[in-house]
Amino acid sequence: MSATRTNDCTMSPSTLYLAFELGERTWKLGFSTGLGRPPRLREITARDMEALQHEVSAAKWRFGLRAQTPVLSCYEAGREGFWLHRWLLSQGVENQVVDSASIEVKRRKRRVKTDRMDAAKLLKLLVRWRQGERDAWSVVRVPSVEEEDARQLHRELEALRAEQTAHSNCIQGLLATHGITLPVDRRFPKRLSGVRQWDGRPLPTDLYRRLLREFERMQVVNRQVRELEQERARRIRKEDRSPAVQQVRQLMQLSAIADNSAWLFVHEIFAWRKIKNRRELGALVGLVGSPYQSGDVEHDQGISKSGNRRMRAMAIEIAWCWVRFQPQSALSQWYLQRFARGGKRMRRIGIVALARKLLVGLWRYLETGVPPAGAEVSDWRKKIHYTLCLAG
């Protein structure tokens, strides 16, 4: 009988710990029953759930655990998303999805790193976390299937708009190589046929055909953007029973906030995150300071930028709009008094501070129904009508 296995079930540990190191082709599994014991490391084919169940049973036998011993597992948030978390929960396994940026690492210049070492390291952190060391890492809040699906529309829109810009820049760049500038609109193909180079000759044949194909691809993207914008506007106008849509409408009642920003704010955080206080909200968006102090050296490293990048970018954009379209609000007056008379750098610093204050104000507005002090309120239906007219 193996020396690592015991028949004394009364003295066996109460939990089997399991850590995943997920790869495209293979998964590394690390098993343990506590600190101070060498981990059991195994490798299976990626997404082979039968092999995973077999390895869990084999690990329980190896460590002398009962078949009904609970399993606590963890893996880093990444490419696999949350489907594995939901599958583990369905099998009775308690699982934690970990923010990979919060995992402590050695500070050596050439740090040794392998998948086996990562699995063993993650396993030790899991045991420490279970024993009460909550700052060992940060755990990701897992959305439901419906909450995760609700984020697809605006994220697809974001990707399509970036593709729009890429196609337009490509066309303008190709024309610029021949000293030509031309607006990229619906009449672009007709204008392109009459374009001449500096010496009066027409564009080279292959370049001309490439520009037309690039324009056709951009037209496809433009059509899909319009369809998604119309779909989003229809949902805001017609879905009366959705709590998330109700929050979108509530935000859209404020001047300076339209469907694009309101939809993103709600579905990225406000609709499903249970925010406890303003500090947590600032950390979620990455708009909190990062002080550095060591001995006599002390300085501010700026905002952390460790949160939701979409929310952070939109919050700063809306902060500029808030100053313009809500000039009489208390937040705009605070910004104008403290930062507006400074230089460009001071104004940029101030707008980030305003973005954080504005997010806190919007969160409290959704929780209490009280708008930020001095904010103007308008009808959200007018904004939706305007969006539908533009998309049409």
C-alpha cells in the first residue's frame, strides 16, 4: 500500500483541493489536501470531462478520502470563460474563478515559469484562501448566463466600430501614398473612378480594385452597425419588464447620457454587480489611485487602470460631455472651479477625477432615484427617437 494513502478515514482531511492550469490542448491538474504536503500533478486532454472526473476519484483514493469528500477548485479567468465554473458547480464542486493579475509572483528578473509550477502555486494559494487568507488573491464575480449574454450586443458594436475605423484608415492611407485625399462616403466608388494621380494618369488597376473591395467590406460593417443600433433602440423602447432596461431608461433621463453610454454602464456593471460602496465601484473601473511609498521615496503612480477598461473609457468620455451639457450641476461646477483654469495636463487629471465622482453619482441615482445635484433631466424617448432616425 502506498505510503501517501491512509485507511484511517477519521483522520483524513475534510476537503480535496484542485487547481487547474488551462491550456488549449492540455489541462494541468493539481491535487492536495493541505499545506505541507506534496501536490499530486496530472495532465489530461483539454475539455475531457470524463478524464477529469476519473482524476478526481483517483486523487481521493490516493489521499485516503471518502468518495463523498467535498472538492474545492479554482482556475484563472481567461479564454475558457465561465462554462467550466458552471459545470463544476453542477457536479457539486465548489469553484473559484481567480483574477490572474492578483496572483503573487516572484520579482526576479528571470523568473522560472512552467505550467506544472503554476498549477502547484495556484494550489497553495487555494489552500491559503480557504484557511482565511482572503488577500491571497482576488476572486472574480461570475455573471449568470443571461447577464453574460446581455453584454454581447454592445461589445459586438464596439468591435464593429473599431473595424469601421480600420477600413476607413486603410482606404485613406492607400490614397495618401499617391497624394490623393477623398471622402469615404456613399459616393466614394463614383468619385474614385474619376481620380487622377499627379501626372494625370488614373490609379493603378490593382490598387483601384483593392480600394473598391475595402469599401465593400466597410459597407457590410456599416450595415451591421446600423442593425445593432436599431436593435438596441427597440429593446430600450419596448422591453418594459427587464430591470436592466429600466435602469438604461433611468440613466438616459439625464442630459449628457444617451443610449450608447447608458447601455454599457448598466450591462457591464450596474445591472448585475452588487456594489457595496464608492471605493469598490472605483476599483471595479480602475479609477483609484496607486500610491508608492518606500523609505524616503513617495509618489503617486496615477490611477490603477486595473478594472473594466470599457467602463473606464466611457466614464471619461461622459465626464467631458457632462461638463458641456450639464454646466449647472454641482459636479461640473466643482470641476470648473478646481481644474478648468489650469493647463491641459491639469484638465486631463481633473476630468479623470470627475469621471470617478460621476460614476458614484450615477450609481447612487440608480439606487435611490435621486439625480446628481443640479443635474438636468429630460425625456429618454426623444433620445431613442433620434437614434432610430439616424440609424434609419
